[in-house]
Amino acid sequence: MKGISFWSWFLLVLSGIVFIAGQDFYSIYILDEAKNAEAAREMWESGNWFNPTFNGQARYDKPPLHYFFMGAAYSIFGVGEFSARIFSGIFGWLTGVMIFLKVRNRIDEKAAQVSIFSFMVSVQCLIQFRMAVPDPYLIFFLTAACLELENYLFKLNHPLKYLRRAALFLGLAFLAKGPVAVALVVIPLLAYLMLQRYSHRLKLTRFFDPLAIILFFGIGLSWYVGVYFLNSGEWLEEFFFTHNLNRYSSPMEGHRGLFIYHWYTVS
């Protein structure tokens, strides 16, 4: 990061402290955190990374990416609140750094400083990136995928390296939280292309790069394929139908609200 001013370095370091420090200042106190942290502990202790469990029972709620990171932290720091949350904080800081660099490159350093400061004082960001949940990983990899797609859309001659990196990040986001990751990228992208009427910028067919497709499916689906063969499709059926589609038709795990809530907030 050559040529960055003192105040930019100050904000970058400060954001790292804000997101990473004190991850164990308070105990794990909500249901989602408790289930995720315990499921990661059981996977780490059993060494079975294809069968998430909670209290010994199959857990179908989420894909495994956050379990992997929590397990790695458990092996380094031991089991505890800090280990369960440390990578959430790291990914929060990295998301801010990524936004800073993007804005600095596209606009200027002052705008980048405003961007990273606004990001790190956002209450919702501070909450999400200090919890043992999959959302920090989803947010980071979705942000990375969207920034790479933006490069692909607007760089001269549309270099395929940006599309392929976007596919890689989208595959990791899919491994973090499932179909919602793809929907949050593909739906806005399709809407943009429709509004542009596939004009001078890009044709839809330009997104069907063989290597990009291999990267997405190879990373995003590899674990799901392993789970399918190990569990005869039971895990996939429960995850995709019960914990994705059914959430839109009926409340689950205390998450109440009208089915249109998510569509309203996204739009």
C-alpha cells in the first residue's frame, strides 16, 4: 500500500483494533453463536468435517466454512469465545481494508478514509463482525466477489482474471451460507444487464467462462458433494429445503416476521 498517508494508516490500524480486539470481553450469549461455536468444537474434536453436529445430533442449518475457521482457531488458541469469534473480527477488518483500497483506487484517498471510517462505526457491522456466526465470512466474500465483478464490467476489454476471481470468491460465499450468496450477486447483476439492455458493456454470454465456472463449482460445491455421498442426500435435503425454502414460509428458531421482510430489506 505505497504512498498512503499517516491518517490512512491510522484508520486502517484503528479499524483492526475495533474489529479484532476484545473478542472475549463478553460470553457467548445468543442461541446462534452457541450452536455455531459448539458445532465447530464437535467437528474439530471428532475430525469429521463432513457431518456437522450439535450435542451429537446432525446440524443442517449452515454450510461449514465458519466451522473450519473456528476449528483452526480452536487448534491455535484453545476453545473459547476469543477463538470462536477471532476470524469474524479479522474478516471484518479485511472487508474494511478492501473497501478502502477500492475507493482509493477509483476516487481518492480522502474518500477512502471516509469509507473505512463509515464502515467501522456502522453498528450493524460492529455487531456482525464480533459474533460466532457465518455472516462475517459471507459479507467478506460477497464484497470481494462484487468488487471483482465491478472490475470485470468496467475495465477495458473486460479481463477474464476479474471474472475468475469473482467466481472463486462467490464459491467461498456459497460455502459460507448457501444459495443466498448466489442470489445476492446474480439477481442485481442480471437486473443491471437488463437495464443496460446488454449494450456496449457486456453480453450475458461473456459471463460463461469455462474456468470461472470450474472455479465456482469446484470450490462452492465440493463439500456439498462429499456430504451427499456420506449422508445419502439427507443433509442436502434438510439444508436446501428446510433451512432455506421453508424459512420464507414459516418462522424458524425464533426468527419471526412476514415472508416479504427479506425481499423488502434487500430491495
